[in-house]
Amino acid sequence: MIAKVEPLTPARALRGPFDYRLEGELEGVGVGSMLVVPFGRRRLLGVVVGVAEESELPPERLAEPLAALEADVPKALVALGLWVAREYVSTPARGLALVLPPGTGTGAARPLVPRRSLRAALTPVGEAALGGAERLGTRQRAALEELRGGALGAAELGRRAGSDHSTLRSLERRGLLRLENALEPPRRPRLRSVGARSAPGEPTSDQAAALAAIEARLDASPGSGPPLLLHGVTGSGKTEVYLRAVAAALERGHSAIVLVPEIALTPQTAGRFVERFGDAVAVMHSRLSQRERYDEWWRMRRGEARVCVGPRSAVFAPFGDLGLIVVDEEHDGSYKQEGDPRYDARSVAERRALSEGALLVAGSATPRPESVARYERIELPRRVDGRGLPPVELVGMLGASGPFHEETRRALDAVRRRGEKAIVLLNRRGWSNFVSCRECGRVWECPNCDVTLVLHRAAAEVACHHCGHSERVPRACPDCNSVSVARHGAGTEQLERELEELVAPLPVFRLDADSAASDGVEAVLRGFEEAPAAVLVGTQMVAKGHDFPDVTLGVVLDADATLRFPDFRAEERTFALVAQLAGRSGRGPRGGRVIVQALDPAVRALTLAARHDAEAFLEGELERRAALGYPPHGHLVRVVCSSAEEGPELAAAAALRERIAAADVPVLGPAPLFRRQARHRAQLVVRTPRRAEAIAAVREAVEAVAADRAYAAAAFAVDVDPQ
Ligand code: ADP
Ligand code: ZN
Ligand code: ZN
């Protein structure tokens, strides 16, 4: 037998698969097995991607693998990893690394192996000895007594009965107990939840109808329809539908995957799954240690865990009998991976569901136009408690001074007087946007990126949000020595201070990347939850799916800031941000309201969000996209060329452009991008309805140009379906 092995090396140039001869002990090897193989003078870890009777190479030129690892990957996942590699213009090794046990990857580090430890179990002879006349020492008797309740680890037994290793060995020799090297029970990560507890109760009639539709599809033959889109307003009880859908999949003997945006941000959702399914759930949390991830992976691989809840990488959970994939908050940008391979977990989920005969259910209050156009929609048009969505007021900020509109001030003051809770969103962290010299106009910029530095007052520094560069807050201008430094624009840090004055004595909690890094998201959310009255201020992190029943006011500041970026998703993002924040307000008996501040409150995305009119928004958005050839009516591929010196990035982009255009694929650019992390950048954009052709043309062009020494100074990053 011949195994076709793809070596897990980060080198782009080394492309398998390579043939190895299988003999003797390794005969059981098949697609998905992991092998250690000789490669030249090196040893590499590889994945079997195919088996064959014969090789094109003569037998004497074929090497044999050195060893097989205990871990193996379901066959379907090998195909999925290779698909990701092709679809996102990456390498097979990087695609496969996604589906392997955690810690195996393409790096040089040694892969983790399961931990084994000694376990002792009572034998029938031992059982009889306890009741009979057998001579037993006190320690020996104590050890056997302890084992009556079931097998125990040697260490635990030692603690309980005071027995040591030699006691156990001698009992084993007499046949009174059995010792074996067993897999250590895996470490289980703990999840603490924040926010309202789930109330299993009876499903509402909308929920029941949604479930019936899902169950009908679980019972239908695989692939008998498009994926389902659960379009439910905020607070309509989508999570309860997911929970019951997962239960339905389990009842039918299948495993299920539940993708959630970021568990650290919304521990509540993942917590509900643990509450409902207990140990059958594996939670892939970003703060797990490598060892914990590895143990969870094995629990899934062995079928002990049948549900995987986690962020985008959970789409690669090692189930062989997958029946359902849920994508919660399907509009969330975090489903896109930023590093190579730049995969989109939503598209991978669709692919995996299709090829493994599983059902895909995506859900959101603000679904993507792409999903609305392509999936079959199920609606939850009402909140579970029958309360309406909160009224949203738009206020214009043109000519206003200070961060708050008069209306907002009054509303916040009412929250203070009545002792209620409010959430304030400003999608800009730090204290001030930028600082400048009042005398000569110098603006403090990042030395590595062509952007201004943001003032962070608590840390007493100005920092770059693109590369992490930071400097002390300037006391004087290095150009003209003036000590008069102006600060422009407000960020969350400054807003926190302003709010503290406005709503005193209510406590103000801040949630953004800075406070999350210092205090932890959970601590901030918990503080806000436990306070009887308080204000939570922060970036879009505050608009995620939190479920706090006692929030009566939501405020969005500078809501049209997103629209000032040249991005075809700007409208969608703006609409979603307002609708999602509105979803956090008025979930309790006191009701709630929302105020949205904008420079131009008359823009479409805002007026429709204020009316909660997702339907009209989606319809208009799909029309606009059809006219412009944007997704789902066209596909985008972005290629960014970069180099340390100025020049090579543009030359490389021009060479790429020529090749892509020669393949008859429409391409725009090169357009220069702002310098980032000390690299000059230029980008090309392909926009076409012919997806496969475009991806193939880009792949060929990048491979050719990257291999050409004339462009050695340039690096390439390909992004299919950029966000
Ligand atoms: P969504 O995800 O749609 O915003 P959630 O799933 O967070 O909504 O549900 C909102 C609240 O309603 C939660 O506190 C949840 O426990 C509760 N809930 C869900 N379904 C029901 C039901 N059938 N009866 C009573 N309460 C429910
Ligand atoms: Zn100056
Ligand atoms: Zn920078």
C-alpha cells in the first residue's frame, strides 16, 4: 500500500503529496492518519490525504513512515482542510493544520500526546478476598475497600488509602486488582455565565414553528434544501431555538456544532449550552490552554462530547457524524480569520454541511444580505415577552459642542434620577482621536504606519491602533518647542470620564479592547450586571448579544462614523450596529428607549434602523449590490502586496495585475494603501460573478510572481471574500 502524505511544513514551495510505502504495523493507516515521515535528512509530521495500490515511483525509491500518531482526523475533515487551502489561496499544509488536533500545526513544536496515568480496578478475586480469609495488610485492605466503589487513579487511591506504588503492584501480582495505563480524564474548562438565566419554559408559537421547520429538515434527506436563516429580532429567543435544534440533532444520533462570535464577549450564550447539555458539550474558548484544547478535541474525537460550542475554528470540530451546524449572530465580522488562510467560517460551515449531509442554521437579528438572498428564511418577528422593540430617536450633531446632544443628556439624567441602567456606544477607543501642536500644526503620527496616534490618558501615552507602537504623551512639540498641544475628538476613555460626572453617583463601566486587556471582559460585564444602577460605555463590544433585562436606555454616538469609510459593507455595518444596540435596551418590565447621535441622521441605514425595518433595508441593500456587482451578485478577491522599501510593492502589484487581466478576469488597481507596520502597501481588487475562475487566476498569478526573483522584496496576502 502507498500512503500519499502532505507534509505539514510552513514552506510555501514544498508541495505534496509525497508517496510513502506502508508495511507491517502501519497497514491500518488511512486517509486522516498522521504520520512522522523521513523527508530528505529531516523528519516531518504529515497527514495522509490519499491511499493507493501503486506509486508512479519505483519501490526502491519509496521510504517508509517512521511512526504513526495515535490521533487521526475524520476523512471528511481532510477534504475540508484541502478545500479551505484551495478556496482561500493558501497551502495544503495550512489548510490541513486547521483540522488537526490543537498544537499539531505546521510549527516545529512537538505535537501533544494524550496523558496516560495508572488506574486500579478491583478484580473478582479481589472482591472475594475482601469477604474471605485471604491475608491482607491494613493498607492493602484499605486500598481494596476503596476500589469497591469503582476504578480509581493510583494517585487518588494513594491519597484515600495511604497505599503506595509497591502496595498496588503486589496486590496486582496476587490478582486482587488490575492496573492499567489509562488515558487521564480530560481537564474540563469552567465557564461562568453573566446575565439573565435561561428559562427553559414552553417555546412560544414562533419558536415552535421555527423548530418544526428545523426538525423537518433534519428528517429530510441530506441536501434537500438550502441552509436555513433564522431571522429573529433581538430578544426573540433564538438561543432557545438553537438549544432545541441541537437536542433534536442529538436525538437523531448526530453531533452538532454551534458557532458563536467570541465567547469572552458573550459567555452567556455558551453558558446556556453547558447548562443544558452538561459534559456532552466541548467549549472551545479562546482562553483555554493548549492542553485543555487538546483534551476537548479528544473528547469530541472519541464521541464523549457531542456538541462543540466555539468561535470560528469550532467549524473544524472532529465529529464523524455531524448532523447540524448553527451559526449564531451570523452577521458578525469575527467569523472571518485575519491570518492565512483567511477563511470565512460561515462559508466553511456551508461547505462542510453540504458535503457531510448536515443542516446549516444561521441566525441573526441583522442577517447579511448574502444570506437573505441565498438561504431559506424562518422568522421570529416578536420578542418572547410580547414587548415591542424600543423606540429609537435620531438626533443631529451638526454644530453641537461636546459629545452629548441635549436630548441624550436629559435621558442620561433621567437614568440617574430613577436609578436605572444605560449602555453608551462609541466605536472609538482611547481618549482623543489625535493630538496636534497649536503653534505649528504638527500632528503626532505613527512612525510605522501612516495614521495618527491616539491619546490614551490613563496609560499616559499616544498609541497606534494598527501596530501597537506607543510613545509618552508629548509635553512639548519637537518641531517648534511649543507646550500647547491640542486634543481632537473623543474616545471611550474620555467619554467614561464625562459620563462619571454626568450620572454621579452611578458607577460607570468601560468595555473596550483596553479595559478588556486590563480587567477582563467578564469582570466588566459582571460589575455592570451586579450594580443596581449603572452605565456601561464602550466600543461595539457593548452591542454584542448581552441579555441584561434592566437596561432602559441605549445611546449610539457618532453613528454615521462607519459610513465615512469607503467600504461596500458600511451601510450594513451601520444598520447592524444600531439595531444590535437597540436590542440591548428595553428587555425588562420597565421598557426602554434608544438615542442615536449622528452628523447626518437622515441617511438610509439610520432611518431604517430607527424604524426597525430590516426588510426595507435588506431589499434596498440587495438592489444596490446587484447594481454594483457586490456580494451576493459578485465576488471580491483582494490582493495586498507589501514591502519594506517604497516601490517593490507597486511593481509586484502591477505584475500581478497583468497576469490576472491576461486570464480575462476583471481587476482594479493597483491602489496604494496607507503604510502599515512599517510596510508600504498596494492592493488589487478582483470583482466578478465568476468566482472559481477568479480564485484560480489569482492563485496562479501570485504563485508565478512570488517565485520571480525580480519581486523578491514583496510579500503577498490574498483575501477571498474580504470583510
Ligand atoms: P435573542 O438571542 O433572540 O436575542 P435570547 O435567546 O437572548 O434572544 O432570549 C431572550 C430572553 O428570553 C432570554 O432571557 C431567554 O431565556 C428568554 N426566553 C427565550 N425563550 C423563552 C420562552 N419560550 N419563554 C420564556 N422566556 C424565553
Ligand atoms: Zn509645533
Ligand atoms: Zn503603527
